[in-house]
Amino acid sequence: MSHEIVSPIVPGLEFAFVINVTIAEPRSGGRGRNGHRRIIPITGGTISGPRLQGRVLPGGADYELIRQDGCSVVTAHYGLEADDGTPIYIRNQGLFIADKTVVDRVDAGEFLRPEAYYFRSAPIFDAPVGPHVWLSDSLFVASCAFRMTDVTIAVYRVT
């Protein structure tokens, strides 16, 4: 039996679609041992791109944990509906990292270009068997941009 090391292939990224999620005013969940919890209701939105089109269903939320350093760990749970009516569940885990001055400006409601902060996520999809099952059978990463009214999520399939 050979113990030769086999080199895995280098993964790439394939642009799949953009999700624009509209959000409501954050609700404070209070301070805890791990930081300050906020719940940000998801009110709707759109999906557009070469691999998926549809809408974001209202009713989900982003459960944000603001760490002691002011940066955030985000965990969003919500539903999507493809243009053909297929329901798709998404759980999106991410990080919003910025220095204190940037965090203070964002918290004050100022719009900052996405280059001013690090906002990345790893969405996981659960789609039924059918034309969108590929979402359940792939890994994804995303680059995100934040405004007080919405979050834009550019989703890439890891090849």
C-alpha cells in the first residue's frame, strides 16, 4: 500500500447570485456574557443572478452578537422562494469586522463603502429535491454590504 500524498484540487469560486435582504430596525436582546445581542427582523428582498432568481420571504431574522471589541458575529435564518415557487431555507453565518471608528459610524446610521469593513459569510441552503437541490449539495461563501435598510449578499459557489 502506497502512502503517497495526493494533492487535492484547488477550489475556485463561481458567482451564483445576489440576495438583497431588506431589514427592519434592530431590537436589543440585551448584554450577556458573550456580548450584546441584537435581533434584526428580515422583511423581504430579492434574489437575482445566473443560478437563481426569486424573493426573500418576510419573517426571518439576523441574530447578531456584538462582541466586546464592537465587531459582530451574525447568524441569519430566513426563507427564500425561487421564481418557480420552490421554498428554500437559508442559514447564513458571518463576521462583520471593522475598527471602532468605522463601527461607531455604522451604528450612527452612516453609509460606508464595503471596502471600509470586512463583512463575509458562509450561507448554507436547504432546498427540496428538484431543480434547486444543487444549493443543498454545494458549499458557498459570500461577500456582504450593509446599509441600515438592507444587506446585499453576493453568493459564490465553491467549485
